[in-house]
Amino acid sequence: MSSTGYTAKSLRKATDGIVSRYINRRISTRITSMLVSMRNPPSPDTVSVVSALVTSLGGLLLAIGPMWIGAILVQLGSILDGVDGEIARALNRQSKGGALFDTMLDRLADIAVITGLTVAAYLKGYSPALVIGASLLGLSADLLVTYVHCIGEKIAGKHPVLIGSLPGIASRDVRLFTVFILGLLGEPLLALAIISILGLVYTIVKTAELLVYIKD
């Protein structure tokens, strides 16, 4: 228990994806503990901006190189993306405005990452048609997962990850971790393909599970 009355476990969320649960939170909660112990802790919104900037810079470096540094920055941005919410919960500074601000910054950063992967795949000499198709599918999958979470929670009154049997296989932490691993391996097109497949499969199955849930 910290001096401010929270534990590392209390900073986690039931909707955390597998990467957040087993990797990101182990690091982000330590960063949060250090920040909230400061005399003037940064605001959650400030951390949201830093996270988005780091992730977007990672997207830029995926495109122009070195790709491995871009991949590392994308994963670092993913870890920092958990810190803003943790600070908000630790200091009881949660707000709807902060959640909206964070969500919009996340989408902008995701677009930067997918753009970076697209440019990197093109520069590696893949067919332009194949690259554009993979990019559009990756972007669509990213936005569809976000939408099914937002609208699903609004309609069902419960986060879709907690509904049905399919876990969060396409949550943001999983998508960015995919970029991290395949960016290190120099495979931007494969990263786009996996993001697309995971996102589209998750959206279809989770929509079906939501339909069954709201009918019950």
C-alpha cells in the first residue's frame, strides 16, 4: 500500500489485454508510483500527450528508420498509455473529459503508427496495391475495435471485453506489441496483416456476442 492509499493491483483494469496484464502494467505501475510520489505529479492529460507523442514518433521512425528504434518507441508509448489512467485512479482525478482526450490522442497515434508501417512496407518494395490494401484493412480494424468497444459498452452497459468468451485479442496493447515485435524483425507488412486479421476477427465475433448478450 502506498502513502496515497493505492496498491499496484488497484491501478489495473479488468479490461486489460494480455500484454497489459502480463507486461505493460509491471512497468507502468512502477512509473506511476514514482510520478505520484513527486511534490507536483504530472496531470493524467499531460501523460496522455507524452504517450501519444512517443507513439507517433515511433510511427515516424518505422517509416524513415531506424525501424527497430521506432518499434521500441511504439512499445514505450503503449506502456505510458497505461500511466495516465493509473495516475488518475491513484490521485482520484478520473474524468469523462480526460477519457475522451486520451481516446482521441490514442487514435491519432495509432494512425501515425499504421502510416509508418505503410511507408516502411512500400520502401521495402512490396506491391503498392498490396501495401495500400493492407494499410486500409489495418486502419479499419483499428477503428472498428475502438468503435465496437465504445458503442458496445453504451448499449450493453458493460465493456465488451467482459462479455462473451472471446478475450481482448485485438486490444490496443496487443496491436502495438505486434508492431513492436514485427518492427524489430523488419516486417511492416506482416504487422499490418496481423493487426488487420486480429481486429476484423475480433470485431465480427464480439459483435455477435454482444447481439446475444443484449437479447438476453
